[in-house]
Amino acid sequence: MRLSRRGLILGGSALLAGCSSAASTTNLQLAGAAPASLPVLPIPAATPQPVAATRVSGPVIDPHGVVRKDLMERAHAALDTHGHKISRRDRMYLVDFQKFSGEDRLYEVDLEGGWVTAYRTSHGRGSDPAHSGFAQRFSNEMDSHMSSIGAYATAGANWGSQQGPNVLLDGLEYSNSRARERAIIIHGADYADPAFLAREGKLGRSYGCFSVSHADLVPLRERMGEGRLLFAMT
């Protein structure tokens, strides 16, 4: 079958029209032709999100807020600063010299369980010359009879000819470095017993030692041991 020149022209026009339609936004469909199917694009898989690792935290220390916050924070910082001298990290001891001597202000903090046990303790007579019940001055000097602030390391149970059973302390900072020389220790005293407090309304004063009641000395002497932090501040 021979095609005329006119047929070739018409056929070519149709082909050109088809290419133009494919490029345009208007879709033309020939009668009887199957509808063109649109390509199916794959749905991208959701990018897996990193799962945060479960943080295993320790116990909540002092959940009831017995110890004032800045004292607790400073004590934890002292644990890091003097880590080479503090070999035991199961508990630490804090003294809040802002508080009245008749109040509980010596704290045993259990770093493994989180609980806090509070005791009373005396301050030095040189720190409170008016015997107001509040320590106002602090010193590291011999014969000052003042309390010293800062970080100490407990140095174990001891027995002295004057004070009897006690706990030795080593000062770790410039503010208390002469603690052993000054015989600054933890010991029991009549002026720290509940009967004295009930009678006088405040505890008596030491020569700079952390004096406690005779009854409280028993558990403290056993539990303080050696290599634990005692931190005192105002």
C-alpha cells in the first residue's frame, strides 16, 4: 500500500502533536487507548531515631533536704578535689557552722543509700568569745581555741589521756592544715550532752574540737573510721 505525500504529512503532524502533549500539563487520551499509569514511587523508609541510653543514676542524696544545698555541693566538690586523700566514698560528714550550737549541725551522709543522720557538735571558745551559741571566727593558729573550716580526712579511732576515745583528723586545706598539730579531734564531752543543753540552752565550747555527746561518739567513732571526708563551713 502506497501512502500519499498528504498522508505522510498528516502522520508526521500526529507524531509531533503526541510529543508536544507529553511535554505539556494537559493530558490527551486517544479513544480506545488504555489510560497511562503513573509511576509508583517507593515510600522512603522512616529514618530510625537514636534511642537514648538508659541513665543509671545513683541514689537521691538527702531527699528531705536536711542539709543546706550549698554545703552539700561544696562537700561533693571537696570529694573530687581531695580524692587522693579520701579513700572511702561510702559516706561523708558535714558540719554547718551557720547553725546554732543547740541544733543538729553535724551530718553523716550515706552516699550509697542517700539518707542523712544528724548530730549536735560544739565549736571552739575562740570562735564564740561571747558564748552566743554561734561560731563567728575561725582560725588555723595554735592556741587560738577556734574552730577551723574546710576539708578534713578522718584518720581513725584513737584514745587520748585527756579526752579518752576520739577520732583523729587530718586537715587538707590551708584553713585547717595544722589540725593534727593542734589536736583537733572528734571526742565526747559533758558540755555536749543533752543534759547540758537542757540546762544551758546551748552546748558548751571546745578548744576547737568537734565535741559531741558521749552517746553520739559511740556510733560516730565506729563509722567514721579512716579515709572519709569531714567538711565544715559557715
